[in-house]
Amino acid sequence: GNINKSYVAGGYTGDPDESVANNAKLYTTPFVVWNNMEQKQIKVDQISLYQLTPLIDDTFNLQKPLYFDYLLQQRESFRGASQGFYLNKDGTPTYDISAEAKDYIAKHNLLQYDIMFGKGYAIDKLFGAK
């Protein structure tokens, strides 16, 4: 059956449609990151999960691999992608994506392929010591 019926019945989303706002809501999870060492609050709009750890490391000045710096640079163009929609750099969902964001996604896909299935050319550089 339609898995989204429970979301509609619970009032979480409206009737199923193709609107980007409705689809984005289905893939959104609120989160809180707690730091018991300092009282630093930041507001994070929509973000893809794969960009969360780099953002936390950067916010609290933790050592991070070069790969995380690459993911943080992506945030200047877009905040993420999921199930055919994208998050603009301000966090708003869209079906349209900029040429710059397309370029980042293509490069990211190549890096992921190299790490997971390729010969690992980038692993030492991206995850080794800076």
C-alpha cells in the first residue's frame, strides 16, 4: 500500500503530491547536538546527514580529514540531496539544482566510487593526516 498514508493521517504532511515541500518533509529529521564543554549554540537549517559530522567538527574546531573540508565547501553551493530533490544553500528544498551544485555532485560521486569500488586513489589524501 501507500506507505505515506500514516504521515498524512498523523498530520505530518498534507495529501501526497509531487510538491517539493511535501517530499522534503518525508526525509527530514530534527536533531540536537549537545556539547558539555562549552555553551555554544548554532542554528542549522536543513542539512543532509553526510554533512552533519563535518559541520560539527568545524563548529567545535575539531581535527577533521580533508574530505570533510570538501563537504563543507559544498555547503556554499547546496546543503544536500535526497530522493530526487536538493537543498539550496539556504536550506530550502527544490527540484532544480544549479550548475555549480551539479558539478559538486558529479565530483562527489566519483570520490565515493573510488573509495567504495575503485582503486582508492583518493583515500590517503582525503582521510590521511593533513
